[in-house]
Amino acid sequence: MKELEFIDIIKKTLDNDTLIGDDCAYLKDLDIFVTHDTLVEDVHFSMNTTSPYLLGRKSVSVNISDLCAALAIPKYITVSLSLPRYIPNSFVKELYRGINDICKEADIKTAGGDITSSSKIVISICAIGKKTSEFITSRKFARINDLIVVTGEFGSSGAGLYGLMNFLYTPESLKNIHLNPKLRIKEAAELRNNMTNNIALMDTSDGLIDALYKISRASGHNLKIDINSVPFNTDLIEFCTHNNLNYKDFIKWGAEDYELLACIPESMYKNLDKSKFKCIGSVQNKDTNSCVFIEDNGKIQKITKDIFEQKSYNHFKEGK
């Protein structure tokens, strides 16, 4: 994958790469978390399928998701816009109305940014969060016998995008979760309040298996899940049945769910609200060739590097 190759080049080029690897960086000397996401027209969104208002909301929510995965309290954002010359003033007003509304909901302040011209719409946001726990999260912290727990439902966003891009009848629940992701600030707070040690935690912005695989590789442990334990919206089955699609493919590989996936001790899971957190598997043995195993009605699928690179979301794939 080009993205992983580029990250590897960057890490090898920098004199100090200790802050590269997770979606959020903890700056110890400032005691804050920082994350940065960029949305590019016709790569991450299409103005044929969204509105400026929803685009503004989503551009902020994807950054909040990374802060939630770091168990930080979101505090500030900066917004950089690159816009074609033909963009009307009304676009900017609606975009910022969406940004303003999601910031109010999350108690975040907008602290400036930049505006430039470009051939496509590009929205680049830096988000800053406050550290309030003595413990931190990282992909590398998965430990043997940890339970793998998730928030929310999987597959809806990927199916919603598929339906929008292919002009199919798509249930509103699937379209809405793609265009306007849910915030998991309360769930992040519950995890933070119950931590007794560092834990492995990611959001699932690039898909369920993507998060599992990256935690597996970073921690050096095999991860195993039961695909039938993963929560999903039943509208997904209706949509896939009607369009001759496999709903489990969306659950496994559909991106932009923006849910939280954590590897935590069983003792911690016992204290969590089971209506918000579902256990879908566990962390297995340490392995120099660590990977992900998916159980489906007694059959086991091993997610190798080749399968991962073929199936996972690729920012540089043609047509993305």
C-alpha cells in the first residue's frame, strides 16, 4: 500500500520518529494531544452526494474521532480551506455552519486557520485535545487475553457510500451514518474513567479489519474475532440482499464507521456499559508474523498481509 510505504519512508527520513505511528500524537511537554486530517474532493467526498453543511460537520467529526481514540478531551480546531475560484460565498457559510454546530455539540472552539485557492475543494483540520488521564493509548499496547471491544455498528457507512455512488435505493440510516458520523465522546470518557493501565485503542475510520490488523502488527500479537458478534444495522442486510451484495464484506472492510475499537482487560470490560460496548473477540499469542483471524460459523479466515493490502481502504487506489 502506498500510504504505508510513504509512512515508512517518512519515519526513516526523520531524525526522531517517536511521535509517528498513531493517529493522535501526545506532546508530553505541552500535555496535549494533536491530530490532523484532510478531506479532498473526489477522494474522500463528492459534492454530488453531500452538502456543504454536512461536509463541515464531517470534517470536524473525523478529527474528534481520533481524539476520542486517544481518550483526550477535544478542545480546539484550526481549519485550512483550499477552494476553487468558482465556489460561492454560500458554500463557505454553510460549511462553517456545519463546523460551528458540531463544535457546539462537542464544546470545541475554532481557533483560526488558512484559506488558499486550488483546483479542488480541500478541507484540512488540526484538532487539539486535553490529556486528563495518567494512562495513554496506542496500537502497541494490546496484551494477551485482552478482550476486543467496539462501540456502535459496522458496515453502515461503507454501504451508504456504495449506494450513493451507484445511485441505488439506500435506507436513510445507512446514508446518514456515512454523511454525518456519530460522536463517541461519551464512550471515550467511559473508557478513560475505567482505565487501570495503558490500552490499545483505535478508531475504525479505515474499516474494522484495518484497525485490527494495525493493532496486531504494532503490538506483535494475533487478534481473533467472531464476525457474527460484530454489531450492525439490520438495514444493511436489506440493502445487500436487494443488491446481491455480501453484508459481511461491508462489516469487515467498509470504511468510515468512526467507531472505537479497544483491547482491554476483562476486569475493565466488566465495568463498562454493555449497551455501548460489545465484545467481539480477544488478543491471542505473541507472534513475529502477527495477523488477524476471523471466525465465521466455525470457519477461520486468516488475514495475511496480501489479503489486507488487497481488501483494505487505499487512499492512493485508482478511482478512490
